[in-house]
Amino acid sequence: MKTIGFIDYFLDEWHANKYPEWIAEASGGTLKVAYAYGKKDAETGLSNADWCAEKGIELCATIEEVVERSDYLIVLSPDHPEQHEELARLPLQSGKPTYIDKTFAPDRETALQLFELARQHGTPMYSSSALRYATEYQEAAREGIDAIASIGPGSYANYSIHQIEPIVSLLGSEAQRVMFTGTQASPALLIEFSGGRQAAVRHLSGDAPFQLAVNYGSTGSAVLSPASNFFQLFIQDLVRFFETGQPVVEPAETVTVITLIEYGLKAAETPFEWVDLPS
């Protein structure tokens, strides 16, 4: 049995609560979350010590200890990407396969630095929104797309990745500029890719479903609604990554996703004006 170590801002959060059981099931028991570190206790919920006692996971006092004792590493903190640079520094120098949870980084510069650190130390690493793995998105035709319209719920800061990542997986990493077209209650972006291709992103209030409408020039269109269990599909790919050390998500796409999130916020300062993206 191979062991996985969690490194988190605080351990009592939804991803950390779900991943141990899902990983054990997806791996047929060959992988186990055995060690964990939390920088602080959750402000509401279980302390790190109580969380580990409840999960049957050994609490470690330092990141160094988790890195040393684990075969594979997961850096969590899904809602606090500003913590990832600190939490991931030692894992990315370890040479051990490391997954960094969404949202990968708070900005493009940090994203590039994290990938460079992993490259320098030969550490296999990737990050992704689980929505990328929805069967409906994975099986969609990619050739001939000229426009995508996306809707989804949640705040821009935490949930825009779940719309932007599937768009980048379909259109590629050649995003060129972005325009903010939304309101305070319903943020929205227009993104232009190479060749004049476009994607529109709209956040809706309440329990709006994730959905993509894809246009294939003058030949037709498709509406993609992710009804598949994309979290389980993501976990299956995470297990494959740990077993092989080979990520399927291209670094260029992850950097593009983070760039779009960051520059979408910049564009909100000057609505209805194009903001060019760095090349």
C-alpha cells in the first residue's frame, strides 16, 4: 500500500473530508491518506487534531514530516489559493508526485513560479477543476468550435475556475484578451482566443447548474450539461497520476486558466473594455 499526505490550510473542509474515502475506493485500497498537516485549525468545525482522530489519519507537526513520510502528496486549501505557494514549496522540491487543488494559484506569476519549482526538482505535478473531467465535456468534439457560452453558480473568486477550465480544455491555451461584461451580482466575462474564437462566462445567483453551449461555426451546436459524476472521474485520474507520475493536464492550460481568472478581475475595473493578456 502506498501512502498519501495531505497538506492544508486547515483540515476540516469539504475536499479533505471527501478525498480519503474516494481515493481508497478508486484505488481498490492500494492508496491510503495516512498523514496530514494543517497550518491552522478551522474557524468553525473540527480542530486539526480532532479531524485526524475522526478520520484515522496521523497528524504531523510540520510539512517536512508529511513530505518525508508520504509516497504521494496533495496540497489542498481549495478556497485559499494564496496559501499554495507556502504550502507547496517543500512538496514541489520532493520529487514525489504532487497534486495541488483548485484554484491552483492566486495569479499568473505564482502559477509560473510553482511550475518552474516543480520542473527544477523533477516533481510530477498538476492541478485541475474537477469539472474538466465531466464525461459530457471530455467527449465533446473540439474541432471547429468558434464560440462557447457558459453559465454556472457561485462567487467569481472560488467558482470561476469551474467555468473557465472546461472552456480552456475545449479551446486551448491561446487566450488573447478578456472583457468584463457583468454586474456586481452576476459577474461575466467575454474571452477572445486565437482565430477570433470567443467564450462567454456568466455567474448566476442561487443553484444555477453548470452548463456549456458550444457552437461549431455554421455546422451546428451542442448544449453540454455535466450530469456525470465528475468528482469520481477526477479521483480516478488522480489515482492514475499517482501510479504513473504522468499528469494529463498541460501546464500551459493551467497557467492560462489562472491568467484568465486574474485578468478577469482586472477587467472588472474597466467594464466593456478589452484587456490584453500576457503572452
